[in-house]
Amino acid sequence: MRSLPLDRETMIMLREYIDRGGPELRSGKQLIFGIGRGQAWRIVTECARKAGLENLVNTETGKVHNISPHKLRDAFAVRAMKLDDSADGTRLLQQHLGHSSFDVTAKYRKISGTEHNEWYKRLWQKDQGNG
């Protein structure tokens, strides 16, 4: 089982939903929302449309993707890595996403050509000061 942090407001809404009988028992598993994958996908895409969210564009390939639960998850992971790509940040993201392998999480840690060039220049700048 995986634990995820939730803010107080979300916890209150979930508690109210559960108190109203929210979760369903299906095939021996208790499902919080009792919906299938297809229905969840439709809900996410409809909410994104109503919220005026634009399609996601892969900055490397230019490919346009419709908003889906998986693409939102990917966008979250990329944003998390941009904010904190340290070893601890990557480990926490791995735990948050439920990945068993570090390599699966590390795919979100892409380095752009600009970042690579800046890193390389910094290496030489530090070296020149010590020479």
C-alpha cells in the first residue's frame, strides 16, 4: 500500500464522501470512487476541457498530447524534478509515484542541451580557479 500526503481540505472532503457511503466493494477490493479506468479518463479530460487547460506539448519532440490521467501524472513528475532533482527529491518522487525501480523515476530527469552546456562550463570555471 502507498501513502500520499493530502492537504486538510482534501481530507475533509474525502471523510465526508466516505461517511456518505462512498467506497464500493468490487471483486473483493474496496474502491474509493468505484469507477473504472475508462470512466476516470473521461472525467479527467472533461474537467481539463472545462478548466480551459490546453493540450500538453512535448518540448523535445513538439508532439501534442491530449490531457489524460497518465499525462497529468507525467507533467506532475517532470515539474517535481524541475523543482528538486536531488537524490532525495528523486527518491521521494519514486515513492510518491509508486515506482519499484529508481530507473523508471529517473526518466523524468531529462537534461536539456542548454542545461548540459551550462553544467560543462561551470566545471571548467571551477577548475580554472584552482589551477
